[in-house]
Amino acid sequence: MNTKQQNKLAMYLAVKGVLDANNSVWQSLQAFADGYTDFTSHVTQIQTLELSQVTDSTGIAQDKKASKAAMATAAQQISAAVHAYAVKTRNNTLANETDFTVSDLTGERDADAIKDC
């Protein structure tokens, strides 16, 4: 969050604190109570989004790369068996579709690698 957003959140929390301290005054006003419920849900959502922004994302790329490599290795092992069957039965279409290496899959974009696997 930038400074302006942090200041706004601090103001929202201050307003919430005042409303919480004086809820006996406004609690009987249904429209105000409904507005307060909406307001607090928005404040909670802002705080949740703030946490997701400050969460350390270091290591996610390495985890993603390792998962992609594991997926490609498993797909290649399965395709090697299918490819051997296709060659034995002279099914050239299937043989061409299953003729790839692990590096072919890991070098592709993520969506293409998933589709091919």
C-alpha cells in the first residue's frame, strides 16, 4: 500500500473505533447499522488485500518451476510408454503426438505445457 492508501485505512479504522465505542447510540437505527455492516466488511477486505500485498513471494517462482519439471517428467514417462505402443502397432498419428522430451515441455509457456501434458 502506498502512503495515501495507508492513511485512508488508518482513517477508516479510526471511524470504526469511534462507531464501536458508541454503538449503543446508533444500533437502533437499522439503516445506519446496515451501513456499518457494509463498512466493516469493506475494511476487513482492505486489510486482507493489504496482507496479500506484503506477503513475501520469494520462492514461488522456484516452486512453480519445480512443479512444472515434475509434471513434465511424469508426462514424458507416460508418453514414452504410449509412444512405444504406437510404434509397435504402427499408429503413426499417435506416435507423432507422443514424441517429445521433458525439455520440450519445460520450455513451453505454462498453459501450453499443461495442455500438452
